[in-house]
Amino acid sequence: MSTSPYSASQHRKLTAQPDATATAQTATEGKVDTPCSAYLEMAEYWETIEAVRGGTASMRKNGKSFLPEEPFEKAAAYDRRKNRSTFTPWYTRLVRGLVGMVLRKPVTALDVSEQVKAHLDNINLLGDDLSAFAHEVFESAIDHGYTGIFVDYPRASGGELLSEQVQRGDRPYWIHYSAPEVIGFRYEIVGNRRIFTQVRILHKDIEPSGDFGERTVERVKVYELDAGQVRWREFTKLKQEFEETDKGFISLPFIPFVFLFTNKKKQLVIQPPMLEVAYLNVNHYQKSSDLDHALHIAAQPKLVLYGYDTQQGDVNVGVDEALVFENAQGRAEWIAPPPTAFSSLENRIDKIEGQMAVLGLSTLVGQKAVGESAEAKKLDRVQGDSIMAVIAQGLQDAFDLCLEYHAAYLGEAPGTCQVNRDFDVAELDSGAIGAFSNLHSKGQISLETLLGLLKKGEIFDDEFSIEDELARLEAEFQKQSVPPVVDPAAMG
């Protein structure tokens, strides 16, 4: 029962980025690191996403790709303009808002054994529980359109019994691979399920080198399904080529790999859901750079001399300098753009920010127009819930399949998980709480309904149980209703 030749705790994984050399290869070359056609089509999208994710440092590093050089602009002047430009992370903020809205409540596992439940507290052997792991994979899926999860098991020695592995503490764990790391895959559709026949994963590991150094090692892991048996092979980049360095089999009759999608049709070749926001964020960066550069120039007015004889020599300009004109009609003036010169550019930047808020599903962060009609609010709410429900359902389906694979390693019945679907937080203030309590005191709503309203309004935490609270109240009522026992001897 083996998959990885190294455990998660023995290496640090670097997220693989699209390689321009690799993506230029054609699929007919058949090299182990040659990306598949879906990867090649998506790589252009990911390049923009990764640059935007990297913030100001990434934008400056990419230079002219996202901040074009102006005609006749000298290299030194361009570098000064670029190094003064800063990037506002609108895209990252909006994505995290979406993730936080969907995963504001913990992901819970249902109908799983106590053994699996214990595993979920450290699902990736890196200290992340199921909810923390969900944040990581969900954010990556939004960035790239989809992401991958592999349910792995530590490598076992030959002839070792399952009981011996369990005693040593071996157990299944989940590995998240972002879309740029999954460079190739083949599958068949059986019923409504995607059955993978081959998966190729490119990853970079940081490993110790010598007493104190480190080195980055590129590897491609290949999983292949053949006649109900899964073989894995590992290729390591030695010098310029990948060479096979290890191989083996896993005990499952299928490749335990799962895709998490962020679109209804579950297509791989489709632009990421927030790509247009990323494009607008790049536009915002360019316009902000233009404005900052213009303000920098405008902050240094130009001195203009009228009737100055150039034979008088050069002019020193400064607050402690004086000008002498031999021409009595000569004069000097400072010129600068009027204060309203930049208003159109400022308005354009504001408009881009508004477009990003709308495309970033502004309903998720509670941005509403003040004069919005009730019907418009209802439609926005339905649309927002529809989008989030699709994404939440995709996450739940992916985790259900991961739990199934996890249980298959252990020979147990699979469980399921539950992802939050209540995206509308019914915030209750003191007035609303008082009104609901008054309805209960008048007998117009039951105590159970009152507690339910308070829980939905998040007055109570997720651990609060209405049934348990009602049982405690009933027990206290029964205790208070029992008359005290009177000792006859004491009365005498």
C-alpha cells in the first residue's frame, strides 16, 4: 500500500508555475513534462492571475508586460516611473471575500468513523484541519478555474501488514495540487463520474543540500491506471532532462485524484471566474501609475523666461537664486497644470474600482445601492446565492469523493461532508432581539422558533444546539416544579 516515496513532512513544496519553454512544446513530442492541450490553453490566463496575485513586486518584475513603455520614453525614465508605481490588490481582496463568505462556517464531516474524524483534524499532515484545507483549495480553484486534490498514503516496506502500518501511525492524507502543477491527465466518463486513467503532476521541492544549504528539485509524478491496477512512476530532472528515478504501485484499483471546479459545466478549458477582475486590476494599476507619474511631474512647475538673453549664461533655478534681466520687458513665470487637469483620470480610476466591485460579486460583501428596489434586491440575492451555491456544491462534491477515497484505503464505509449554504447573514440588533422576545412572551411564537431565529442571526455559535437547550430548560422546569420534601419530625 504505497504511493509517495517521501512523506509530506520531509519536504517543502513550491507551487509550480507555467514554464514558457514547456508550454511551447507540442503534445506530439510525448515528453513526461510536456503539458496537455488543456494546460496550454489555460496557461495564458494563469500568467495574468499569478502576476496580479504577486502584487507590486510581481508587477515591477514583469515590467513592460503589464506597464507598457511609452513611445520615445528612455529606459532610465521608464524604470523610474515603474519603480514609483504601486499595485492595489483589489483582486486578492475580492477573492478572499468570496472564499470567506462561502466558508464562513466550518466544513463538517457526516457519518464518518472515529478514526477518519481524527484524521480530519490534520488532513494534509501539515497541521491543517478540513476547514483550513478547504480555504486553500477553494481559493486556488477560483484563481485558476479548477484545482486538484490527491488522496495519498505513506509508502510501505515490502511485505508489511496493514496492522503494522497503522501501529506506526501511517494513514491517508490529502495533497493539494494547483492547476499549474497538474500538467497532464486522461480520463473516461463512467456514469456521471470522471475516472482518471493517467495523471501527471509537476512539483518543485526544496531539499537539504550539504550541512546548511538547500536545493530546488523538479519532479514529475505519473499515475497510470491499467487493468484495475494503478502504477506510479517518478521522474526527476537531472541536468536538463527528466529521468525515471522511482516507481511502484498503490493498493487502490483507481487513481485517487479529484478535480474541484468553480463552474457549472465542470469544463477544464474555461477562463477562471475572476479573470475579468484581474484584467481590470491591471488596468487600475496602469491608470494609477499614469496619475502618480503626472502628479509627480506636476509637483515640479517649470520656469519660463520671457525676453531673457541667452548670452547672459545659464540660469540657476531655486528659492535662493535671483534672476537679472538686461531686457526691461523681460519676465519670468512658473507654469503648472490647473488643479482640474487630472479629474478625468481620477474619475476613470473610480469607475474601474466600481466595475471590479460589480464583477467581483459585490453582493458577497454587502455592497448595495441605497435606492435599490425590493425586487432588485431580491434578484441580486437570488443571483448571488445561485453563484455561491454552485461553488459550494462543487467543493462539497469534491470533498465527498476525497472522503470516499480516504475510507477506501482504510477499508471503511465512506462518509460525506457538509459545506455552508446559508450565505445571507441575518444580523440581529438589540431591537430585533427584543421584538422577537416580546412575540414569544405573548405566546405568538414558540421558544424553539425564538432560539432558531437567534441562532440564524448568529447570536449563538455553530456549536449551539436548540434541542439540547430545550432539554436543559425542561429539566430545570421539572426541578423547580417538584415541591420540597417536608420532614414530619421537624414539624413536631
